[in-house]
Amino acid sequence: MKKKLSYLFATLLAVFLCFQNANAQYRKGVHTVNNHNNQVGKWVNLGTTHANHTADHDRINVPGPYDYYRKLKFKVRDSPLNIQRMIVTYDGGGAPEKIETRFSIPKNGESRVIDLRGGKRKLRSIEFWYDTKGILNGKADVTVYGLR
């Protein structure tokens, strides 16, 4: 009887620790997803900025060490947003990649997935130009995610 209780306790403890680890990763902004090629990748929160209700641009510096990413996407909260273009700077030199986006993201929505040139690249910064849709909508929180 004592052996059964100790096995039950050990099993419950293992399950609890697994849920704690998964919950901690979710709160950190690391989400495992299946992309279109059935390869498992991780969407990582690269940074957030607050967009005013005027035309403007922002830069998100990716903290080092600079990891490899192959895709980007934007998530917007509190207000719709138009993103006209972006410049992605990679670690290790080379010319920055200029990407014409011209897409609208609805309030509490997300952009399409943006493929980076050359597959997996080490990101240093993402600079983007945008405007929000109207003064009455307020400011938008813009978060950039990278797929490893």
C-alpha cells in the first residue's frame, strides 16, 4: 500500500512540474507552433512598442545573443494599425533587408507571416514605419514575434 501511494505521489509531482514548466514558457512569450512545412518552430517575443495615433516609426532591438530566425509577424492590441514598410538588420554585417509590407492589422489582430531573405538569419533590429487608424482609436501596442 505504501509503495502504491509513493508511486502515485511521484506521478502527481511529475505531472505538476511539467505543467509548471509549460506555464512558465508560455508567460515568457515562447510558443511552440506547427508551421506550414510541419516543422516545429518557436515564436519568440522579440519586443513591444507603443504606437501613437500619428504616422511614425519605431525600432525594436533584438537582445543578444542574436538567435536565428526565419519568419516575423506583428501582433497589435488596443487599436488597428497600418504598417507600410520595415527594415531588418542582421548580425554579422551585410546590407539591411528592406521589406515593403503595406498591410493593415485590425484591433487585437496579427499580421501575415513575413519570410526573411535567406532562411534562418541572426536578427539585430527591426525598424518599421506605421500609422494608426484615427485619433479616436488611441494608441496601439505592437509586438514583434520571430519564428526560429
